[in-house]
Amino acid sequence: MDAGTVRSYGQTLGRLCRSLGGHLPLTALTADQVTQVFATTWGGAASATWNRHRAAVRSFGAWAALDDLAAGLDRRGETRPRTETISADRLDALWQRPGLPLRERTLWRLLHESAAGVSTVLSLNVEDLDLDDRRARVGGTWVSWRSETARLLPRLVAGRTRGPVFLADRRPGPARTPAPADLCPETGRRRLSYERAQYLFKQATKSLDPAGDGYTLRQLKPPADARAGRTRDHQGPAPLHASTLPGGSGGQEAWEPSQGS
């Protein structure tokens, strides 16, 4: 981490320690306690300040495998610059990197090829995949992908017929059992969280980012002109990542909601 990030995280975690007591076991820390500290300390702060401290808690929770610490902290709206996409040469370097875990390689490829939102892709279930037609149903929308994702997905879900496509590394503890929809009935592992997926991607791309911070998952979405070119050049059914199913609410798109990174 750079010095600024270390200082920012230190401010957030230091305040939590002072408010809750430095001897509180990490395993006893709850989202309700974190929410109370935020309301007392930063309830009246500017949106950017609130979101910065919230991002620190989310990152810490992802690192500590406590994904729900920020569950009670909604992101506050703020004016933000347009998200820049990752350049083609840096993407090529990422795709060619040896040793990438299958889960991460599949997730990143799917995000790039589908241009769907991160939360939408992470919500995919095995039973909703149509591997032959390279698409999956999510609510009232279709998420479609291309050849590289089509090669990786069957390997990722091999032997599984139900549950989340993207799974966490470990089973949840007894005190952190997720909702049934987020738990794989065949492996006992929970759905991969946005926070953990974001953390892993930023760590993996620090060496590619000129600023050294690492990229966000949202930056995997190709530019609008590239998406339009793909649709024109695609042989077979056109990508349907922003279309609605018959009978769905017209115009509802599967884009990423505003979330802190």
C-alpha cells in the first residue's frame, strides 16, 4: 500500500479500535457495531469522507474474510469522474499472465466479454447457465459472453449443477451463515463477495496500473465503441447483456450500481 492508503486505513481502523475497545476479538466484531461507530463519528461528514472510511472497512473485511462488516453502511452519492477502461495492451498482459486462478481468470474474462455489471455477474447461478448458447439469465436480463469465457466456464463449474457460479475459497463459519441463495448446496461454500473479488483484482493489477493502486473490476468493461463493434462483428446471436427477457420490464439494463471500490 502507498503511504496515503496506509494513513487512511489507519484513521478508520484506529477509530473503530478506540470506540469498541482494542481488546475486542476480531471474530466478535459485528456489522452493527461498525454501523454505530460510523453513525457517531462520520454521520455528518461529507459523502467522500464517509465513502472513504466505508471503503477502508470493506477492504479490511475482505482481507480478514469478514465480508459483511460494512453491510449496514450504504454508499453515499457523490460526483465522480467517468470510469476509465483498462488499455488493450495492459489487458493483454493480464490475460497472458501465468498462474492465475481459474476462478479469477473466468470472472475477469466474463466481465470483459459481457460488459455486464460486477454485481450482476457475481449473482450468476450454475443452473441459469446456457453454456451451448453462451448466455445466462439473471432476473429479467441476459448476460452473454464470447469464446474465451466459453472455454473457461465449463471447467469452473465442472461437477456442480446448482448454486453460485463464483464461490468463496472457504466455507463460512457457524456465525456467518449466508442466505440459502448464496450458499452452494454441493460444496458448502458461499458466493464470492464483491469486496473480496475487488480486493483480489486490485492486488493482481497493481503492477499494471501506472499509479500503482491496481484497477477496479468496473474498469474491465470495454469502451462503448468497442462494444458496438463487437455487436456488429459478432457471428451468431448478438450479445444481449443489456436486453430484457420476453415479458420483462422494458428497458431494464444490467449495469453496475454505484458502489465504492
